[in-house]
Amino acid sequence: MVLIAQTLSTGKVKRNMPDPIPVMIIGRLAVDLNWQGKRIGKALLRDAILRTLQASEIARIRAILVEAISEEAKQFYEKCGFTVSPIAPMTVMITINDAISSLT
């Protein structure tokens, strides 16, 4: 878990949040080219979200942050409900509540 300034956050993430905001950073999730298109990426992201939800019960994590490695990766996260930071175009975030909603 890390703390980030509200200026890095998307509008939805910084609304009613402390400053700095406690977030979980997801490192690199990747699927081999031969296995892409089989929903493995979504399954990996779902698992990461579930683990973050468990940690948030202890650490009060308010959002999940990802530094997308490519435009394609950023688009994947955006399709999964993440929003782009206003000052860091390859940084995407989602609130814990929105992450929970994305699981259904």
C-alpha cells in the first residue's frame, strides 16, 4: 500500500477521500501472446481485486492504481472500469467500491 496525493487522482477517486489517499498498486499483470483473448487477463485482475479487498479490511485502502505499460494495457484497464489520472496519462485508478461493483 502507498499514499498518493489527490492531485494525481481521478475525480471519482479523490471525492470524499483523505489527502493523501491510501491505494494499492497492482504491478504487472500480463498474459502470454498465445493465451490472449481467452479472458485470462480479466481473471488475473479479478484475483488482484479480491486480494486487495481482503487487504483493505486491515489497511483501509481506498483505491487501486496501475501504471499501464502500454496504450493497449491502459485500454484493457479502462474497459474494466479504471479511469485515467488527469496528470499522468498512463496511470489508471479505480475506487474500492467501483472495483467491488466490477466483480459482478
